[in-house]
Amino acid sequence: MIGDGINDAPAPAESPTLPPTRPAPHQFRQERQPMSDVTPSTSSRWRTPIEIRTLIDTELGAARRSDDPWPALERAHLLSQPWAWPHTRVHALMLAIAIRQRDLREAIGQLVRLCVAGPGSLTGRYPAGNTGRTTMALTETADVADDISAVLRRHTSQK
């Protein structure tokens, strides 16, 4: 009998088609190539060589202990330019010193430099030899001290 409620149940729906099984995440990974601190490549801008990190930290420590922190900060800046994070970090410390010294011109200059330091390092578009201070124009270049130049040559494509 039609409509007696016994056989009116809807036909079972077909089970949805499941997407094909995806490989486990570890199957996507490729073997990592060891990053060389000497390889002059774009990827080396992401990883600061240990020697450079140590020298930057030494200069920043000297700046914190000194009555005149700027010479050590300038050296740290020269060392850090090819790498985005250290370069930005040095400018952040320069900004803090400028604020502490109540140097409005330097503080404003460091705010601008904070915005361009990381991208400039990542793209390789930074003015080599620039001390990072407002006493130099943003795009002005200068000679780099021999000891810093030698270290940078070992770790970048700058010849």
C-alpha cells in the first residue's frame, strides 16, 4: 500500500566520494641541502653566519657599555647590512639610543631606516659602507674599514 509509512523511507544516499589519500607530510619534504655560510646566494640572507653574529653581538655589547655608543653601533651596522634580521636589530638599538639621548632628528631617521632595513637587506639593495646614522644620507655609500670588509667578503658575494 502506498503511503503506509513502512516502505516510505528514503533510499540510502550513496556515500560521498572521498578525495584520494594525500601523502603524509614527510613524503613532501625534500632532502635539505646544508646551508653554507660562504655561499653567496639569496637564501644566505636568511641565515646570518656565526662569525658575523658573534662580531655584531660584540659590537652591540661594546655600544651598551660605552659612554659614546655610536662608533660601535656603526660597526655593527656595517657588519649587519647583508642580513635582514641583524640589520633591523641594529637600527632598533640605534633608535633606542637616539631616544635615550633625546635626539629627535636621529630618532626620526632611525624610524625611517627601520622600515627599509629588512627589505633592503633581503633584496641586496643597501648602501654598502653606510653607517646607518642620519649623518649620512639614506642611500649614501662609503668605504668600509678593511677588517669589516675582509669579514664581509668571506660571507657575501661582495668582492
